[in-house]
Amino acid sequence: MIKINFTEKEKEKLQYERYHHPHPHVQVKMEVLFLKALGNISHELICKIAGVSPNTMRSYFNEYENGGIEKLKQVNFYRPKSELAEYTKTIEAYLWKHPPATISEAVYNIEQLTGVKRGLTQTRIFIKSLGVKLRKVGTMPAKALDDKKKRAKKIL
């Protein structure tokens, strides 16, 4: 069993934060530590009450030991950055001067500028994040049918 000593001030802070923190994930962390602070609840029961696994509970305890309550309040979700992010200004300037008609054209232009190849969907999302809009392309009217073609169609 992991031994953690809590001060009265920390217990009060845990009790407050488990209901009043804006992020629900942090509220669960505070709940687990508050139950631990009560002292007479087993780890198994803490896991059942809070709805977390034993490994998750231990990771919360380790976070608390390494940084206290402030460390528990941090919410660090994995958010990968695009390789295109470092070329943002170059791409944006080029696309404003030469707006692409299609996403495929944008993919080709971006690959020529940066050497980074991305798929259609990823490029569409990236361009949308820049605020650049694609050129609207109109349709060309079809040629009018001459008399020979009209007769050939009627025969078929």
C-alpha cells in the first residue's frame, strides 16, 4: 500500500476541487486523492468508487507525489503538430497569390514548396486552418448539337 501524508489544507483543497474544477478528468483525479486522504479506504474500494483502474490510481498517486495538487490539475492531451506547421507562412503567402482550384492542385503545390506530401483530407484541413479558400470553378456549357448529331441520337 502506498503511504501519502496529506495536510488539512490539502484535504480541503482536494475536497473542493473534486466538484468545482472545470475539467471532469481533473475532478476524478481529485476524487481519488481525496478518498486516499480519508485514510481508512482500501485501494480496491477507491478504484470502484472513482471508476478507475488500479494502474490509473497509482499513476495519480505518483503525479501527486511528484508535483502536488498543481500537477494533478494539469491536463496534457497528446496533440501532434503537423510537419506543415513550420512552413505555414510560406504556404499561406503562396496560396493567397495563387489560389488552387482543387485540393489536388493544392497538394501538388504544397509538395513542390515544402517537400512534404499529405493526403487530400489532411491538406483540406490544413488549408481551412489557414483561412484560404479554393477558387470557385464554374462549369462550361456543352456545345449545341448540330442537325447530324441530333438525327444520329434519334436513330439510336
